[in-house]
Amino acid sequence: MDLKSTNASPVLTDPAPINKSRLGVRSTLMPYSQSGPSFTTGMLTIPRKKPGKIDDVWSNGWLDAMISSSPPRKKILKDLNLDVASDDNDLAYLSWMLRYPSAINSFEQIINHARNKKIVMFLDYDGTLSPIVDDPDCAFMCNEMRSAVRNVAKYIPTAVISGRSRDKVYELVGLTELYYAGSHGMDIMCPLRHTLSADCSNCVRSSDRKSKVNLFQPAREFLPMIDEVFRILVENTKDIKGAKVENHKFCASVHYRNVDEKNWPTIAQRVHDVLKDYPRLRLTHGRKVLEVRPTIDWNKGKAVEFVLESLGLCNSDDVLPIYIGDDKTDEDAFKVLREKNRGYGILVSSVPKETKAFFSLRDPSEVRQFLESIVRWNKQNARQSNNKRGTELLIHGFTSGSYF
């Protein structure tokens, strides 16, 4: 799969439409009722929703979740029971770091645990490889970060797992040697050189031989529904200044970062009114974004497990997965690594917040420093291995008489 100099994402041909017998989904993956409303794939007549009662979004906790997704610093300190003045933010962060130490300062501890193990690196994109910006279309990673990720992938398997569409995150990163998982892990692309060993009878797996990749898409049957809901959300939020709706293929995102806070109840109600007609879809919260997703048992944690299994490393004791992310959706991956005591989650945050991660990094610049440390450590290991191998060959030559 050649990546052109324009960093354009390759066009991947998805398999032909499937029926449920090909899909082979088990009930554990699709816990919703199959009797939901039908959806069309042709032209839509998009209804203009009448404003619902704002009490709806208050009663179901949506507004509380929207506010807490990016709370004021003072509220964060209160929630964490840190009794400090509002101007002592640095002290509060240092106190928080006692629970979640810097991954840079704890590098030796991490590496000591990684000795004689194979590291697998998982990375979120927004807020981890790139800064959080007002316009998600302008969230570009710097060249230094791209170089660091490329060098890490030379030594260890590396995956980028994002809420964005797979094609978009591939275009933004622009490296062919990685795994890419878009739509919170519901659309995984991995190089064809890796043999997928995972026994996934409850998923769709396909190969695009022209692009030489494997595709894993457990929610393919939702594509027409997500596209339909996306168009309705665009229409029903177009009069809200600052609102932005994105189609991430297997999920749709409604960004309210640039919406006046007094209009948050309105945008929440509009989304609520749309989803009432789609019981097979659910809503999750990110950093100032409402995300509409299929009601299947799949998330970034499941994507981590799938990638590990596809590498044949899922049940191996000599593997150390490391996941670096900044968002609420990354907590599913942190939870998988913590509960099974199999690896390290690293939260990227400049403010204290509760997390299932083990370590922390302040911002993307520290993420880059950590990745560069991983590269240096691997280079050192490679040199030591080569020197040891050379010494062994030399000793073998003398003892066998080869040099006489």
C-alpha cells in the first residue's frame, strides 16, 4: 500500500453487502432489540424536529455529562477532594501525580517491567498525537511527532485508535506501517503481513488485496443508519452557531466546543429528539462532543484486545501493551489493561481527573518525549544484542579453531 506524497488516504473497497447469516453476530455483540424502526438508504425527507422539553436532557443526565466533559479547574479539584486554593493549580496537579506519576519520570520502572517482554504501543490521536483545537479539521500532528511514531513502529507493533473515521485518521497520520482503528475501534485496518489469528465469528473480516490491508468492521450493518442520522443531525443543528456534525462512518459526532454554553441545552435536546427514533443507537460523551454510536458491545478496549489477538499476543505473559490517550473513551482501554494486569494505561492531561490509567503525561509534547525514550531504549537494546552476538561468534571461532 503506497502512500502518496499528499498523504491522501487510500481508497479501500469494502466487501459486498452482507446478510445476517454472513455476519454471524452473537447476541452478546448485539444486545439490542431487532424490532427497531426501519431505515432507508435512498433520498431522505428530513423532518424539522419540534423543540422538545429541555427537562428531557436534564432528567437523563445529558447536560450534566456535557458540563463535566470539560469542567472548570476549580470543580475538578473539589471532585478530587484536593483542598487547595484556586491559584494553587500546579500544587494540585503535583498532588494528583502522586496517584498517577509522570510516565517520563517513571520510565525506568516501565522499562524494567518490559524487560524480556514484547511492547505493543496503542495511541489515541486528538489530544495525544495532536493538540486539541477548536476546528477538528485543523488538528494536525507535527513532523517531530510523526517521526517519533514512525521510529517507534520500527521496533514494536503500533496502533492508532481514534474516534475519527479510519480514513481520516490514516490521512492525518500518514504512516503505512501502523494499525489504524477508527470509529472507536469499530473499523480496524491492519497491514496484510500480519495474520489475523483472532477467532471472530461475530464480526466481518475482509481483505482489500489491492491496498494490501485487512479490514475488521463489526458494525457494518449500521452504515446506512449512521449516514441517515448524520444527515438529520446536520439539518437539525444548522441554526446553532458553532455546532459541527461529523460522519465518522460507524458513528456520528456533534461538536459543541464552539457553541455558546447557554445553547448547550438546545443542542442536547436536538440530539435527544433524533435518537428517540433510533433505539439501536446510543449516545456517549467525549471532550465537548456528543457521539452517536451503534448499541454493540465494542469500544477501544475491545479494539486493543482484537489487535493483540490478531498479533497472536492476547494470552501471552511476555507482552506489555501500553495505551496512551486523553479522552473519556480511552478509559475503556485503560480499564482492560488495569483489570487484567497486563499493561499500562497513560492518561494525557494537564489537569487532575479520575482515570483507570497507571501513569500520566501533561500534553502531546510529553507524549513525543516518551515515544522518543522508547526508541532510544530499543536502539540501545539492539546494539547490546548485536555486540553480544558478535562476541559469541568470536568466542565460537576461537574455540573451534576457525581462526588458526
